Amino acid sequence: MREITLSQAVNEALAEEMRRDPTTFILGEDVAEAGTPFKVLSGLVEEFGTERVIDTPISEPGFVGLAVGAALTGARPIVDLMFGDFIYLVMDQLCNQAAKQQYMSGGKLSVPMVLRTNLGATRRSGAQHSQSLHVLVAHIPGLKVALPSSAYEAKGLMKTAIRDNNPVVIIEDKLMYQDKAPVPEEEYLIPFGEANIKREGTDITLIGTSSMVQVAEAAAKILEAEGISAEVIDPRTIVPLDEETLLKSVRKTSRAIVIDEGHQNYGITGEIASRLNEKAFYYLDAPVLRMGAMDVPVPFSPVLEDLTVPTPEGVAENARRLCAGEMIHAA
Amino acid sequence: MNAKTRTKTKTSNATRKDLSKEDALRMYTQMVRIRTFEDNANQLYLAGKMQGLTHMYSGEEAVAVGICEALNDNDRITSTHRGHGHCVAKGANYKEMFCELLGKEEGYCRGKGGSMHIADQSHGNLGANAIVGGSMGIATGSALRAKLLGQDDVTVCFFGDGATAQGLLYEVMNMAALWNLPVIYACENNGYSEYTKTEEIAAGSITARAEAFGIEAFSIDGQDVLGVNELSRKLVARCRNGEGPFFVELMTYRYHGHHVGDINREYYRSKKEEADWKENRDPIIRFRGWLVEQGIATEEEIETLNEQIKQDAKEAVAYAEAAAYPDAAEVDMHVYAETDTATLQAGN
Ligand SMILES: Cc1ncc(C[n+]2csc(CCOP(=O)(O)OP(=O)(O)O)c2C)c(N)n1
Ligand SMILES: [Mg+2]
């Protein structure tokens, strides 16, 4: 199968969906000729024109608000938020305006919009361009949240996001834009709420999201050499969450570590761990362990920054100890 | 009131040749329907039959009616926390409105929205909004959609003087002006945001802010329904013609407190000032006088009309009081919209 980068995969998904549905359009800063600072959208303006690939002023609440209004009245906007860190600026539009329309109207109004943005530290970008903030939106009923972990997921999830009738936040790992993965030429969509078992195993389940799927897979390789069989699962969407697949795995392996690049405090890892504890407690041989990013603002100094995110070695070490029956708890 | 505000259009109670007798009577009817709706809502609240937060539109009827009578069902509006007036003016029915205020299943939003989130999509009302200024993006986005999809509807964004302090307004006016969007920003300047006078929170001129973006702006008497309607018709036509956006500041007054519980308010607003607006500038009394003067209706006919509306309201209130609450099973319905599974298949 051909291999393309995550960036190309997103670009293809957008182009295909924009050809398919004339009510779709892209809105954001430097999305047209510049194709965004990450060049993910390069070439789209040539095909679809500046009417459908719209450069906005630096007004995040403003253009997210416009997307909500356009979606409410029959269009399918795709908003580009340059950095995930800017999500704080658009919280009212996203959480008060977009997320609640369907409910507040008793099912009469819907907001079929996509907000695509990114996450991920270790790019030496400092505390305001490195955060992984998906938990903020995952907390809000009415929003769906997708976290692609490779080019394959990026394309399939984006196409589903655009066709979904709800506001969807899709967050790409900005360090993965140039990573290649096999992506079929034929059209495919990845349904929301279907986790992907990346690797089967019997001793411990490693649940990783987004950037942490690769970390979990690398940890599994380390463990394999030591005779520990780790199952790696990528939930792909955290809202909706495919609890069944996670539970099934944990009931089989009886141990689990949840790895996510958001801060550990009150985070995605805690939510998933808690669901496993509630629903698979009697199958567990050890407490479900959380591994999130450290609870510090992301530091600039490369030496410090690298300490803040889970690594394959760290995951492997914790897995080893859990499997050995040691009592350990989250850092 | 902001003394520095310029007045570009004359406030006219003069004859309106473009206005048919039916149009004039409908405008009157709609204003009385709003006032009557609010009188009943206020009573429901005071009698403890209605819970929560609600804000009365009484006194500002000419704004909503003058503007909405220049629109058709396909045109959209976004409304505010003080939204009953916009909802009635855009064509909503009493029955579904009272049901919504009482949290009943037959309400416009199945009781899930309430007073501050009432929306009536069938008439283009995209909904009230409990975040001050929260709908400015929505209104502008609706106008962007119209332009992109080649549709000729116009969107009116209602908001208060207090909302002009929200940065969102300036972000979206900038984009609306850059892209010539068919949106009209209608600032209902009732002199107060909550318990604070406008002049204490708004520096300079409100219309000049829109003008800074190159948006044509007007400041007019919001108690004169004819004047409001005349300007609105012109601006709506110009919007359809690709000449938008526009900004209109409408000088008006709310008769009640900020919300229904705001009873003792002399610390921020004198009884004398309230009486002056009610006795000398009431939009309904003024328009009624004009209708009689122009021979469009007799005093008797108007009284009959008023009575009929009172009766309608009474019946709708009784209906809503007796109506069923939503079933408990509805509590987790409508969190997410359904997506047709066929749509999510490749090849479709
Ligand atoms: C973002 C936000 N801040 C504060 C409030 C509380 N609040 C509700 S109405 C209001 C005053 C609004 O004044 P104005 O825009 O002039 O509208 P009016 O009530 O006069 O119609 C305030 C401060 C709110 N609902 N939303
Ligand atoms: Mg006000």
C-alpha cells in the first residue's frame, strides 16, 4: 500500500469531502495561499478558491463563532485553529454556543462543524504552543473529540468528522505531520466510537491516545523482548469512547496503563482508568495506572521538556513492575 | 442616554406610503402581543408558577417589531437574554412560547431551553442567548453562509448596549465588513446594562465603533415603530443587494427591572425617569394614536384587538399550565444530533 504523511492524509480528506459536499468550507488564519504554518492545507485554495478556503483575521472567537452560525443555518464549516493552545480563546463559542444548540433546542438545531487543531509537546515551542488540551472539550456534553494517531486515522476520522451532524473537535499531533503510514487509495471512513487494537497481547493492556499510541507500541516492543505480552489499544475517539473494547481487553489481561499527553491531573487518563476500575474491578490484578503529561506548564529547555511527557522506557518500566506485582501508583 | 450619539435618520411619525393598512395593523398587533406576553410572563413568575431567570422586553416593542416586520421567515435573527419580544416579533406562537417558559414538552425547545434559550427555527429565530454578546458570531456566520451558498436571506443580530463591551463584536464586525456580509447589527440601547448606566460602561460613541470598520451606522428612536421599520426595510433591501453589513443603534427603554426579580431599583434608576418614558414615549400608545389619526383603525377597533390578544394570552397560559412536562426519559435525549449511518459509508 502507498504511504503518505499525516499532513497529506488530512489534506486528502478535506479535498475529498469538499468535492463531495458544496456546503463545506475552510475558515482560519493563513489557510489559503499559505496552507497554514504546518502546510497541511497546501493546494486546497487552488482547487476550491478563496471563497471556500477563507483566510480570516486573527480573531479566534470571531471565526469560530462564524462557523457556529454557518453550521446552524445549513453549511458545514471546517475551522482551522492554528495551535491547540488557542482553544482557551474559543471556549465560549465551542462550549456554550456550539455544544448546546442541539440540546437547548430540544433537537431542532444542530451544528455540523469541525474544529481541527493540534496537540503535542517536545517541539521546543514553549508553554503556550505545546499543550494537549483535549480534556477540556471532552468534558463538554455535545462535543465529539477525535484523536488520530497516524495518517491512516487522520484521514478516516476527518472524513467522518465532516459528515457527522455534531460539532467535532479533531486534534492532530503536530509532531506527526511528516510521519508516513500506509493509507489506501480507495475511500474509507473510520467510525467514531470504535477503538483499534494495534497489537494483541495477554499480560497487560496499554491504552494510548494520539501521540501516545506510538509510545505505547514502542513500550510493547521493549516488553516483548523481556517476555511480557502487551496489548496496545488506540481509542481513536475519546468522545464517544469505545468502552467495550477497552473492558474486554482489560478483563483478559487484568492489568492496564492509560497513557495520554494531556496533564495527568483530572485528565483523560483518570477518566479511562476510573471506568475500567468501575466496570472491570474484579478482573484486575493491579490498580489501573495513569500516565499523563507532568502537571507543569511545558518548559522550553529541551532537557526539561523531554521529562514532561511519557516515554516508551517509562511505560515499559511501569508495565514491568505492574506485571511483577509491585504496588505502584501514578507519579 | 449617550448625548454624543448622532442621529442620521429622522424619526418619523409621518405618513408611510409603502405601508399598507394590513402591515400597519400587524405591526400594532405584534407590539401588543409582546407587551401582553410579558405581562403574563411577569405574572406567572410573581405567582411562583414560573421558575428561573427571565427578562422582560416591555417598552422595547417597536425595536423588535419594526425590524422583524421588514424580514421574512427565511431571514434569520439571533436574540438575547431579553428575547421574548424578538421571538414574538419573528412570528412565534403564544402556546409554544408559554409552554417553553414553563418547561413543558410542547414548548418550542421541548422545555429544554427556557426563557433564555427559546428558539423558533420555523420562523428563522436562531435563539435567545444567555451569554451577553454570545450570538454575534452566530449571526455573522449565518450571513457568511448566505453569501457562500448564494442564498438571499439577511440576518439581524440583536444585542444590548451592554453587549457592545464584548470584544467578539469587533472581531465579527471586522469580518462582516471585509466580506460584505448581509447582516444587520441591531443594538438595543435601553440605557442600562443590568444596574449600570450605559454612559458608565461605553466610552465614546457606539455607532462610531461600527463606522471605524467602514460599516454604515445609524442611531434612531427605537420607540417609533414606523421609523424603525422604514429604515429596516431599506437596510434589508440593501443587504440583499450585497451592500451589507449595517449597524443600527436603537434608543429605547425597558419598563421592568433588569430581570423580573429586580423590583427595588431606585438606587440606579429613578421612578421619574421611568414614568417619563412610559407616559411620554411609549411605542404602543404612540403608534395607536397614529393609527387613529390616519383613519386606519378606530379606538373601538383597537380596544377589540387588545381584548382579543389578552384573551389569546389567557388561553395560551391556561394551556401551558395544564400541559405535560417532558418525560424523564428525555433528560439525556438531544445531546447529540443523529447522523444517518448511510452518510458515513464510503462511496456515499
Ligand atoms: C458574558 C456574560 N457576562 C455577564 C452576564 C450577566 N448579564 C446578564 S444581562 C447583563 C446586562 C446586559 O446588558 P445589555 O446588553 O445592555 O442588555 P439589556 O439587559 O439591557 O437588554 C449582564 C451583565 C452574562 N449573562 N453574560
Ligand atoms: Mg441595555
